[in-house]
Amino acid sequence: MTSEPHTLANSGTGVTTAVSALTTAGYDGSLNLLFDALSDKRRRYALYCLNYHQTPMALADLATEIARYEYDADTRTEIPDGETKSIYTTLHHNHLPRLAEANLVMYDSTTHTAELTPNVPELNWDDLV
């Protein structure tokens, strides 16, 4: 898996910009679901990673990437024990189903893979996280 620099902004100020861009691009889901989906930093990190890789990601790889962002870690060894598993679990049971309900992500809980839906426009994801 390719790594990218983990120097994302922490403000989350791009949520309004993202909502505006998504609705302008024809987002056809509920705005309540959209705001709920974007309200959590871990879900925004997931969207950022899926956009960066542009291919379906295995849930384990997505959890590792998100852990690296959350802990500003360059390698897996810098992530506290158990954190990647905890992130994996919350992605599977909470975050990816919410992103799928908002029609932002396609998540296959059988194969444990996720990818952006085709209707998600190009956004400046750095502003989102």
C-alpha cells in the first residue's frame, strides 16, 4: 500500500464547503444524513483515504491509514497497541454504514471493502479533514 504524508489539517472547517460542493454536484441524499456523515472526524478521514487511493480498500488497510492520521504516525509501530483493531471495529459497525446510508461510500460488509460512490464529486479533501 502506498503511503502519503500525514499532515492533514485538524479544523474540519471544510464540512460546509464539502456539503455545498456535494449539493451543487447533484447529491441526491438527505442533507441530514450528509451532515451526520461529515460530522465525525474518523468518517472524514475515511473519505479522505478512499479518495486518495481511488480503488476499493480493504477495511484493515483503511483502519491502519486512519490510525496513522489520528496518531500522526509514519509507521504502524508508532500506533498504540489495539488502536487499529478498535478503529476497524468502529468503521465496520458505525462509520462505514453511516457513510453508505448517506450515499457517499459503497461498503461490502461481506468482503470488508469500501470505496467512494461514483456520484461523489472531486473535492479538496484536505479541507475536509
